[in-house]
Amino acid sequence: MKRPTETNRVAVIGAGISGVATAAHLLKHGLEVTVFERSSTSGGVWHFDERSAPDPPFPNLKPSDGDSVFGPQSTDVAATSEEEDQGHNAALGEISHAPPGPCYAGLMNNIPIPLMQTSLMSYPAGTTDHLSHDVVERYIHDISRATGADKVIQYNIRVLDVRKQGSSWVLQTTALRKEPDRLKFTGATYNFDAVVIASGHYSMPRVPDIPGLSTWKRLWPDRVWHSKRYRQPAAFKDKTILLIGAGVSSSDIAKEAAPIAKIYQSSRGGVLDLPTSFLPEGTLRIGGIQSFELPPADFQPSQEGPIPLAVTLTDGTRLQDIDIVVAATGYITSYPFLRHLHSDTTAAANASREMLVTAEGDMVHNLWQDIFYIPDPTMAFVGTPLQVTTFCLFDFQAQVVARVFAGKAYLPAQDVMRKEYEDRLAQRRTGRDFHSLRKRGAEQDYVARLVEWMNKDAAVTGTEHMRGHRQEWIAAYESMQEKFAFLQVTEDKPQGESGAWTQTLSPVSQAQILSVS
């Protein structure tokens, strides 16, 4: 790891809670920080945009492509040119530059306030446990202003490429500027000593390759879409809706739409599928989908009335008269600005020691403590763990990154980090579960390890000790555990009518801060 005098300039990609918290702690430790945010505001997934996110390809299984509506952009062109667009093309250009996120009009937090606070700021006294997205977004903005992070965020800048050249991280970017009659895109190059990836989990929709689904999407493009596009239930009035997936976002959509629509929710019995007790009255839980019926060769689709084809379930049941299909099938891990560290053709089990993302797009490889890139730990990630109390946990990670980059805490030797990572890999399966801390006590144990490490080095460097979970957090977490004790399922024990839950479910993982999946 570099000495403190060498790690001065740090880039942070993303201005959601992970990026804002990281910037705040880096600034606190005296480092020079630049945050790149492709949209026009901070807040990340908590920022509501009335514009719907553009749909991805159906299927969408190539992680390195990212979520641009036009696919990956050319760094050579973007870094050296100015482009203009007008009217409809201008709107598409803006959306391509910064696609709207998954926040919908009715999104609220659904866990106690102590579990979603950071060490940087408390919510105002009297704040209730159930907050609308705009209140949560305002909290992020307040942290940004109070810590000075807002002064180092550069908005409307999309990072196209990040790679190490010599001793520097070189970022290629394109900046969008809105003028009265046009959009202007201007490329630029920046150099930094270190870089923090804080771009989140909820950018690139995952669309599975179910037989016939892509044909339905081609024939009825406005009636087959991913849940990232969802904003409010009005479009579902008097319709029959098929929700693919039974996670948090699917169940939230069902709750909002149930009073005005007939809803089928398809479940394969996945580990994060919610039990049927979470569904509103009138929503029917069904099994997995085998295929979407293909039309005859001379078929002429009508955009009126139900789709005149059937959906076949894995048990042979046929559903008909579906009006709208929503794929609430989650998101792909994707860092399109690190395409050279992706491999869209390599299986996770065969990942090299340099790769970050493989063909499945469901985990980040080669990170020590889910934070530091082992081949070069001057690149760090904040926000990788899943099924956690996000604001709180990511704040702990941000504190660790800031202390390490400021030379106030020290990383183990690379071979030690490698061995610990490979030991963990041998113990846990590859995939999203590799980053999951949903098992009871896992999140506390993870934070305790980070705090112990930071405070051991603080004693040597003379740095202020890092505080772990506060008592109010512990009490709120335990209360949540008890409240949702019925979700605790014995390890590897099949459950109920929706299939098998194959691992222990934590209440917090099913009552997450962010209701998008």
C-alpha cells in the first residue's frame, strides 16, 4: 500500500449514500476528493425521477454492457468530441447519459431509523420509522452539505473508463451540459492516486432468458418490461398482471397494484422470495415459468386487449389473458467503466485473480473484506455487501477506506489478503450469496472485524478510535429480529408452498431499507 504522502487525490464514482459517505470521511482525513455523479443530483436510488428507466435488451445477460440505453459508449469518441442533439434525440441522449433509477413514487423505507443512520448525521428528532423516498434523499443531501461533500461532487459526468496507468488511476469521462436548444457532451481525462467505486447495485436490470419472453417483448414492447421502469400503479387499472419474481420489489408492486388489478406472482422458490403472507389479498402466488407461447408465422399483434398467447408454468399450468408482464428479476453486477476487468464468457468458478465480474454478473471477485481490490488496493469498493442495513454498513466501509487511504490504517500483505479471500471462497459458494450478510449476527461480526482492525492501527498511528455499532442500533436490530422471527428458516430446510428456501433468512434482509430487488 502507498504511504500517506503518495495517496492524496481520490476519485469517488457515484453520489448515493455510499459515495457521499465516502467523500465525507475522505475529506475528514484531509484528502483531496472528486466525486463523479452522472445524474444531476445526489441521492442515488432514493432520487425519484418521473421518467421511466429505459428497458434493457430481453434477455439482458452481458454484465460489461452496463445500463446505457445505447449500450457501451466509445471512450475514444467521448473523450475527444462534442456532440449535439435536439428534440426527442436530446431526451434520449440525456437518458442514455444517466438512466433514471428504480425509485418509484410510493417507495418508503421499511426499517427503524437507527438502522439507516450513518455516523455523520442523525435524523431530526421525532422522525418516524416510515419515511418517503424524498425524506431519505434529503437526509443524504443534508449529510453532503454538512460535511462539505457537496462542494466536491461533479454532476452530469459519466465515467466511461477507469484503469491504472503507471502509478495513477486514469478516468475517461464525458460531461453533459444542457443548453437552451441542445445538449453538449464534452470528454475529459483525470488522474488520481486512488479510486473508490460507489456506484451501487441497482443500475443494470437482470432479464432472464425464458423461452419466448424476448418475442413477447418485441411484439408488445410497452407491455413487457423490467420493474426498474415501474413508477406508479395507474397503468395497471383493470388489467391482469404477471410479475416474474417474488422478491421485495415484486411484492411492493403487488401491494400497490392489488386494489386495481388482478395479479399473478411467479416464484421459483428462491432464497430471497418472500412468503405469501407478505402478499395483498387477491394476489395469486404461482410457480416458475417454463415458457411464453410463440405466435404463428403470420401473426399480427394488437396492442389492445389481453395478449392472445399463453404462459406455461413449470408444472404445466397455462395462464391466459395476461395484459402486462413485469420482470421483477433483480439486477446484474456491472461496472462498465471497468470493462477490462469483466469477462462475459468466464464462469465464476473460473475467475482469474484479476477479474472483477464474470458471466453470471452476480458477485464481485477478488475483493478483500468486500472492499479492497487485491491486485491493487488503491481501488476500493463501498457498498458491495448485500442484505444489510445499507446506510450504516456502508458508512463503516467508508470510514475504513478513508483511514487506509490517509495512511492511518494499514492493509495486510497482498499474499495474506489473497489467502483470506480464497479461504472464504472455499467456504461459501460463488454468486450473490458470497456478499450476503443476512444470516443472524453476520453483519455485526463483519463490522466488529473492521472496527478491531481500525482501532489496532489507530493505537499505532495516534488516530481517533473508530466506534462500532451504537446501542440504539443493536436494540433496533434485535427488535427487528424478534418482530420477524417467523422468517427464520432452518438452514437447508425446504419450506412451504413456494418451494425451498435454502438458507437462513434474516428479518432485515426481508425488510431492507431499499425496496428494490
